[in-house]
Amino acid sequence: NDSVFFYEKEEIISRLRLIFKLIGHDDLSSIVCQIIKAVEDKDNYFIYSAPLIQKIYKKLYLLLS
């Protein structure tokens, strides 16, 4: 209830889902690059995200939740 967006949260999330659905694509090259990076990376991370739009969506979701 402390969020400025508390009452608009569901509307914002539904609009973001629509936007990401419209601009989403099935290009797997970024996912393949992340898999290669995960295998070859000396500094292993717990989570690798791809494509870029997923990273953006995740950050927005965390910001609004």
C-alpha cells in the first residue's frame, strides 16, 4: 500500500504485457549467446537472462511488485 502505483499496478502490468507481446519475437540467438556465456564465463552468475526484453520486463515487474 506504500507504493505510488498501488491502485494502478494491475493496469500497468496488463499494458506492459500487451506491449511485450506485441514487440516480442522468436529469435533464439540471444539465448544461445547467453548459454555460451554461462558455459565459458569464469565468473559464474546464478541467473543469466535473455533476450534483452526479458531483462527489461523482469526489472519493471520487480519495480511494480
